[in-house]
Amino acid sequence: MSIYITDWLLKGMVMESNQLDAVFTALADPTRRAILARLAEGEASVAELAAPFAMSQPAVSKHLKMLERAGLVSTAVDAQRRPRRIEGTPLAEAAGWLERYREIWERNYQRLDALLEEMKGLEHQARKGRKQ
Amino acid sequence: MTGKVSIVASGERELVITRMFEAPPHLVFEAHTVPALMKRWFTGPDGWVLATCEIDLRPGGTYRHEWKHEDGRTMGMGGTYKAVDAPVRLVATELFDEDWTGGGTVNTQLFEAVGNQTRLTTTVLCASAEARDNMLNSNMEAGIAASYARLDAVLAGAPIGEEV
């Protein structure tokens, strides 16, 4: 039941920003996360990125395209190597999104805290009433 | 007073959401199962109200929630109770009208007494690992954990791709 907040925010935020959707799609794949982790260490060419994976360079390029579409990776201007580098902003937005939905969830639960205080009070009164 | 909500991934398909409440389990359980009480807190972000809340609280019974925004938007979801064990456990399926969870989820809520408090543990079982990861984006953390220190710099807006 409580998970509705997750869905809700996915819906709201994704409609708000197609790029955020692209970010989460891009991050849903382990190879792309590994590429991102590698790029977090510093920029690298397609050949360098392909090396640790049992994958062809075109396959890695395909993953890179998805990461680029999400704005997570960019290509540095270097005609020879065309090194890829990680971009910070979309990740920061994704992290902000996660924090926002946690906050909305927490706000729901704070309303529940207030309601429970009220319920405890009523229960206490009822018990006192029975004793008298 | 009470701890903040914690959301963690578990296994391949689960999310586990935990929070403490300053009330005994029977009250927390009641607040989760009585429509008039649900409407008081289960409202979501500002501007929304839980307009419809129908609960048939028995195994095999269904529930239906509909939210309305002041600008006219609506959103609904519902499901079926698989187990109702008042006041300690609720198991129910959940599916949104627009399926955001990749096939719906099965949610188990445990209401556990801790002194005068209640620990509410909600385990959300997703239809697939992908659906789970998309929902929480939990693997973003796991996948990049190895270079977290570097990622922190990224998030802080430090220049990337330069020699450190």
C-alpha cells in the first residue's frame, strides 16, 4: 500500500522530465552502470571502455548512446580518441528525485504520527470513562 | 521522537521500507485499514486528497484508492488482500491503473511492538528485478559504490575527467 508514493512520484516526475526517465532507464542496466563507474574514475575512449567487458566496441557504443541520451555521459572534443566523460548534473537530479520522494513519504507518515497521537488520546479517554 | 523512514533494497525484487511510530500496533494497524482514518494521512504530496478509499478487510477482499488533485488530475490503484492478521500483518497485491510498477507488487506489512512503539516494516515484492530497480533506482548506488568518493565530487559539481 505504502509503495504508492514511489509510483506516484515516478509518474509525476517522469511526466515532468523525460530526461529523468532516460536517466533511470540508462541506470537500470549493469553494463551501463559499470561504464559509468569506470568514467567516474576519469575519461576513457570507447576502446578503453570496451576492454574490461566481453563486448564488441559497437555494443559498448550502443550503451554509450543511451548514457549520452540521458545526459550522463558526453564526448570530449578530441578528434583522435573521442574520449567519453561522465556528466554530473543528471545524476544530481536523480539523487534529488530520490530524496524528494523520501520526503513526501515522510510527510505522509508525519500526518500519521499526528493522527496516532489523536487516536491514543481518544483511547485513553475511553479507558478512563470505563473506569469511572 | 520517531525515526525517519528508511527505504532499502533486499534481494533482487524487494524493497523494504521501515519506520517507527509512537503508538501501539493495534492503532497503527487501524490507521492503515479504516477508510476514514486512511483519508486523514494517506494523501500524498500537497494539493492531493484521498477521495475514495474502499476496503474489504478479509483474505480475498479487495481495496480501492483514488486520489484527486485540486487541478483535476486523478490517480487510482487497488488490489486484493492475501492475508489479514490483525493487528500484526497485512499482505495485499497492489496495481496502479497506469501500471508504473512493471506488473504490480505484493506488499507485506508487519506491525511489530517495540516497547510502546510500533515498527512498521513494509516489504514490497516487485514482478521483476528490473521493475524493482526502476522503482527505487537502488542499483544506482550499488553499481557506483566502488567509486563513491569520486561520485560525491561529481554530484558536488566538481570538474570531471581531469587528472586528480
